[in-house]
Amino acid sequence: MVYSSSYLPLLLFTIFQLIVIQNHLFCKADPTDGFTPISISQSNFEIQKPYDVPVNQRYSFIDGVHKFWVYKTDKPHTTSSQTKPRSEIRITGNDYSSGVRQFEGYFYVPSGSSGVSIMQVFGASPSSTTLMLRVYDGTLYYYREKVIESNIYNRWIRLNVIHDVGASKLKVYINGVLKHEPSGRGGDHHYFKFGVYTQDNESDRMESRWRGIKLFKK
């Protein structure tokens, strides 16, 4: 079929509309859609590390990357604590008891780190946490109940965690894909943590790296 030059602009516009419609139909929604960013800075990052060593022996922040490491023989973060070793950031100034909050960050776990929690939604009842993401032998788990992502070693991965307090529901996204929707665990005071916190069957040394930390609400 041969088109007159006068129809060419209309034909091109129609093709453009079809492309836009197709992209809209196949475009995946982002986990942050509909959320409002929360302003945070380094001042909101409280570092928790073994009480008997300086911060720079278990944590660094270079070129926008938070690096955490800990040894299974390390002390807890306070002299009175009975918990296992950790090198973590507790995000301050943004504790919440209602509404919907979201954590976003990109994490990297090097080969060999195992038996360690790398991210938490703290606050629950009667337990301490509403959510824990743990690494065992290169696989990311929700606690130790469900596989979230396999083969995570040595690659940067985007993580989004949404906590709807009123609905008592959470959503865990990996690289923008919904992986798990666990129920809440009660509690009326919550905040986010990330880094390394020793769990069971731990490796001698545990490490995680994080960048692009953001919080959202709605």
C-alpha cells in the first residue's frame, strides 16, 4: 500500500501512540510508586559495633558505600548485652508506630559470609523483630522460613521492604520484583536496621556492603 505524503504525519503519530500504549501495558510498577521520600542523612545512621573495638575496625563509608564486617568471636555491642556480634546501622529519627513505611537499599554480600542477618525491621511482640533477612550459603532468606533470592554472592542487589503497620503486612522486593508478603509480628514501635548481625551456623567472618539507602512513607 502506498500512502500520500499528507497522511504520513498521521501514520507516524498513530505508530507513536501504539508504542506508548504497549510500553505502558508491559511496564512494571516500581515499589516506590505512590510513596513520598523521607529526607535522611548520615546523622540518622547510628552505628552499632562490638563494644571493645573502634568503629573503623568494623565499619567504613567510602565513595557512598557502607561496609560492615564482624567476626563470630567478637563481643556484643554493649557490655550488658547477651546478643551475638554485630556491625549495623540503626536508622534514627524515623521510628514509627503506624502508617506505611518503606526501606530501599542496594546490598552486596561477598562469598563466604553466612549465618548472618543483613536487614531488619525492628520491633515486634513478643519477639524483637518484625522482619529479618538472613544469608545462609549464598541464599537470602526471610528468617529461615522462606527463600527470597538464591545466588546472591558477589553482586549488587536492590532491596525494597514495605511495612504496612495497620494491615500487619510486609512486602519484600528484589530488583523490583515482589518475592514475599509475610504477616506482621505485632509491636507498636518500629525502625529499620542494616549491616551484619550474627545468627546461627555463622561463618568466621561476615560482611555486607550497602549503598543508596532511602526511606519512604504514605
